[in-house]
Amino acid sequence: MSETVQANAAKAPAPDSNRWKALVFISLAQLMVVLDATIVNIALPSAQQDLGISDGNRQWVITAYALAFGGLLLFGGRIADLWGRKRTFVAGLIGFAGASTLGGAATNEAMLLGSRALQGAFGAMLAPAALSLLAVMFTDAKERAKAFGIFGAIAGGGGAVGLILGGFLTEYLNWRWTFFVNIPFAVVAAAGAYFVIREPSGSRNRSPLDIPGVVLSTLGLVSLVYGFTRAESNGWDDSMTIGLFVASAVLLAAFVFVESKVKAPLLPLRVVTERNRAGVYLSLGLAIIALFGLFLFLTYYMQIVQGYSPVKTGFAFLPMIVGMIVGSTQIGARLMTRVAPRLLMGPGFLVAALGMLLLTRMEIGSSYATLFLPAMLLLGFGMGTAFMPAMSLATLGVEPRDSGVASAMVNTSQQVGGAIGTALLNTIAASATTAYVADHIAGATTQSQQQLVRLQAQVHGYTNAIWFAVGILVVAAVIVFTMVNAGSEDMNSAAESVDGAEDDLKVPVIAH
């Protein structure tokens, strides 16, 4: 351990006695945000019918949330560093609860879409504040591993839990409860956080807010996320889609230029240029591309091809959740302080790719027990093992004053990855489905035969897209093995130094 690390460790205050209680409320808030990304999907058809939303506008129920959340994440992370993580966390929870109340009580399309945009905006405050609170509260290496193991399992498995809960609420109550269910989550988490969390002193970044950076990053990320969302519905050659991508590239390039020049940047480039964090952001974004695309295909396959109810579809994802919990808490958390992170993340992504590979054998009458069960267990186990050290490494060794924006970058890579995964893989699946129908429909002479061809075409489209998802996970593993070079000793020493670092003191870079 270097002299700097030793000095920092020596002057670090004793760990907060309430840190494990705080973890409960932080994890509860994270679960609520992740749930909301998928829970509304199952309720969308009912809400559309009830409020008279057109087919052309229904995507905005999802898109309004994604644009606000993805576009404002960096701003939310900076607000947490400036205003205080606890204060931002509680304010985000209260705002999210209010927006959820508005959504559940919506009487028309505009009210529902407005509530979704507000949910996204408050989620962009809440998510980075939650992760950065963990980063500054858990500084002992072994405790940090356990805390991030729990947090990583929730971050990875919450989307699948949302499918289960969304199915229950929609089938047995009504779509409005997919919004109202957030209220008790938020109230309990906010009350607990207010009374339990004590944020370490001396870790705020009180520099003036970088307004040009806020504007450029928000517009650039909104253009990027909306570009992929529009590509899914209007095609990749649509002039508006192309224009959004061009605008995004120009805006984000201008953002990087501005950040390199201003004295108090919104996103200090030191946060993203350190090779370990850059490797985490890239590989995590790619993994989310594969995972979100798979959620979409399996949901459609089980409900349309297999005829599952929403509740049964949700329960079908349980093995993935179990795998994520085991991989994150029993493998990732136990080994993170003993082996290099790349030896958990890389193999984790490859195990997940193996689970994806099994799903390329999917057919109309595939058995759940012999195909989907082992595939989902492998997928969850691999993702859980990889997510846990990734979440920890993304904020490890960063200056305490930058922990908010470093945390926001984790969420940004996930949000952009989710938008890309849904648009890209869905486009691949749709193209393969169309081609299959064109090649085989002529030989189907009866209505039942034509229906069979269409179902076969859908499954063919899903498996084609899943092949791409397998490749994406392999690329994520290659990035990890190439860029992530932190060792287990770095995880230990850097964790010990984070809490003792002064605002103007730079923690040594994590590297061999």
C-alpha cells in the first residue's frame, strides 16, 4: 500500500454504525427504480385501452421515462455531489412517489406521459445518489464487497422482478397499481434514509455548476436515447432517426470539448479516462444491451407463442433472479477481495453468453424445464457474478467529490444500453421474421398452416437476435480482459482510502 493510501486510511473516521441499516433503504430505493423500468411494460396494453392512447403514441409511455432518466443522469449525479447525497436521495424519493401518484391517477394521455417524464427526472436524481452513498459509506474492502453484492443483485434482478409484480398487479388489480405500488417503497425508503443515513463529511463538490455541460450532456443523451427508440419504430434509414444520431454525436463531442476546458466540469474527464472505469462502463453497457433485448423476446415468446398469462410469464423469469442473487452475493461478493475483478467479470459474461447460446435452440414447442430453466440459471448466475465487481469498481478509487457523477455514469451506460438493446435487437428480430415469412408463406395453403409459419417466423426472429446478443456478451468479456487491470489488492487498498480522502486530494489511480 502506498504512503498516500496509508495516510488516508489512518485518518479515515470509524465506519458509520448505521451503514447496514442504510443499505436496506438504499437497496429498497434501487429496487423501486429498476422495477419501474419493466413493470409498466406489462400494464401498457390495459392503460392504453383505458385512456384511449393511440398505437402511435403508446411508445411514449416508455420513451418519456427513458428520455428524462437517461438525459438527466449526469446532472443528477452532479447535484448529489453538490447538494449532498442524502438530501438528493430523499428528494428524489419524494418526487418519484409524487410522480407515481400522478401516473396512477391519470385521467388522460397527457397526464400519464407527464407523470412518466417526472418519474424519469426524479429517478435520475435518485439512482446516482444511491450508488454514491454506498461508495462513501462502505470503505472496508470486505464489507464493501458484501454491500455491493446485495446492490448488484438488486440492480440486475429487479427488472425480472418487475415482470412478476407487473403481471400480478395487472391481472388481479388494474394497471394503475403498477404506479401506486411505488408509493410505499418510496415513503419507507425516504423515512428510513432520513433517520438512518449519515453522509460522511468533507466529500461534497461545492464547485459552481457547469451549465454548458448540463445543457450539452442532457441534449446529447436525449438525442441518443430517442434516436434508438425511434429506430425501433420508424427504421434505421428514417431521416429523423439519422438526424438524431448526428445531433447526438455533435452535442456529445462538444460536451467532451467543454469538459476539457472548464475549471469545474460536470463530468471530470479523469472519471471516464481511467482504464478500469472505462472498461466497466463499456462492458456493462454492452451486457445491458443483451439482457434487455432478451427480456423483450422471452416476454413475447412466452405470452404469444406459448400462451402464458402475464403472471406465469413473470414467474418464468424467477430462475434468472435466483441465479443473479447467487452469483452476486455468493460468488462475486466472496471472491472480490481475493481475485482480480476481471477474473469475475470476464468469466461471468462468458457464462451468461453460454446461457444465451442455449436459447438459440428455442423452437415453438421448446420445453421450459430442459431449455429455459438451465439457460436462465446460467444467464442470471453469470450476470450476477459480473455485475457485482463492476458496480464496485465503477466507483472505486474515484475522488469522493466525484462519486456522484461516477455513479451516474454507471446508470447512464445501463440506460443507453437498454435503449440500444431494445431497438437494435428488435430490429434484427423483425427483419429475420419478415424474411422467414416471405420464404415460407407460399407453401402454407390453409389458415392454420399460415398461422404456424408466422409463429415459426417469430421464433426464428428471436433466435437470430439472440445470436447477436451472444456475440455482444463475448465482446463485453473481451473488453474486460483487455481494459480492466485492477487486482484484488487494489480493491482492498483503494476502498480503505476513499473515506479518508480530502476534497483536494487525488486518490491514486487503480492499476498495476
